Amino acid sequence: MKLPDDLPSAYRVDFTAPVGEPSLVPPGSMQWRVFKNPIALAIGGVAAVLFEFADARIRSGVWDHSIYKVDPIGRSQRTGVAALVGVFGPQSTARRIIGGVNRMHRKVAGETPKGEAYRALDPELLDWVSATAGYGFLEAYHRFVSPVSAADRASYYRDGEAVARLYGVEHPLTSDADFFAMLDRLYPRFEAHPINREFLDIIMSRKAAPTVPKVLHRSLARASVSLLPQKVRERMELGPEFDLTMGDRLALRLMGKLADKARSKDMPAWQAAERMGLPGNFAWLSSARQEQILSATRGEALA
């Protein structure tokens, strides 16, 4: 995944420098494995937004205070950069961009259509937004790219804690059980709303990613809905028209596996590895080979 060239200056990231500066998330982690795959990020990212939009406080905050509905491409790109820099970027750059996101969130406050006050920095909302992204990306990778073991799922959540804390998250996920416990607490608030459908219409219209074939946008939207538990789908009134077809599954799994093998020197995962003195293709190597390289690197540092 190469970053766009027309990003605002605040979101332009040089993943190659400063040379030697580590990332917040260590190389060889499950986070590196998942975040290098654009299909998992696309499906998981849309699912995360659906989980968030089920709660009127987040839905109103995003729809009323962001430009997503008028500039879905730009909003999606900036959200994507923030996610990638947290995993692959130099720590100093990640802290700068996350700090900027937090400063923008301080300005987001208002009332839902029913008159309930909200603010983006509400700890409950911060925890939920972080949880939906973490779970969404991982579950999309698990279903549409490659199965992830229970031990690797726990490792994935553990390695994401540093980034979550920078966003002000008080209760980062440590397991799937944490996610579903949080979901159950918030579920009474969930509701159907026309904005949920409007968001999915944007995803299916190619506006958010115009270079991707329209048929895949529809498959992506249905795949994202498939990550929602049935009771959430029913509460949000996302009916059979969003059921994942066999054709969807086959196409997305093929795309997911192809994306997992695709690599280039323009990708954040490649550039981050080289910045830290590792082979550019490090993120694509087997876990055993990665550990050999990291062990050798640690040995050289101690010599």
C-alpha cells in the first residue's frame, strides 16, 4: 500500500527516517503482519465505522464534525495514515500525528438529535473507537486473509496497547472477550439510522477508493457487515441485501491473499524495516525467519 502523494503536509510521513528510530509497535509483531495488508484494513476499517455509528454519540460526532460525507477520499486517506504511522512510523512521527488527531478531537462536542451531550474525548467513546478498529482489522485478516491463532490474537492486542494509550484509551483490548464485553455494555444504545445506510452507499459507490472496481466495493461493504454480530446487524437493520455471497468470499479471499504477498519499496512496512536496519521484505518473511533476523540483530547490538 503506497501512500497518496496529495496528503496534507501534517499527514505526510517519511517512513524511512530518522534512520534507526524504532516504531511504537515492534517488527515481527502480529500488528505488522495485519497492517501490511490493505484488504484487511479496508474491510476492518469499514466494519469499525459501522460498530461506531451504531452509537448515536459517535455517529453524530463524525457526521457533524468531519468532512467524510463531502470528502470521503481525503477523510479515509488521513484515517489510514494515522493507523499506519502508529504501527510502522518512527515513534516521533507517530506521536506528532496522534497528538494532532487528539487536538482535533478536543474540539468535537455537541448533542445527538435526541439531545444527549457527547464529546469525542469521553473515555467510553475513546475506548470503543479503539476497540472497533483493533478488532475489525484483526477479524478481517482472520476471515479473509489467513487464520490467526488464539495466541497470535492475544499478541496482536498486547502489541497495540502503546498506540491505544497515546490516543487516550483507558482500557485497551487484551482479548476478543474484552471487545464483546464492551459491545454488550453499549448494545442498549445501538440503533438504526439513515446515516448508516448513507455511509455504506458511499463505500459501495467507489467514492472512498475510486481506483477499486465497483463490484469489489459492494463485496467489501458486505464483508464489513459480515463482521458484525447478528444482533448488531438486526438492531441496525442491515438486512439480507448485505449478506455475503459465495462469490464475495472467493473474490475477497483471493484479493486478501494476493495483497498479503504484494510488496514494494514504496510500502510503509518495507520502508519501516529498512529504517530499523532490517531487510525490506522483513514483514513478509516467516515468523521463524523474522526471529532469526531479530536475534542476530540483538546479538550485534550487544557485541
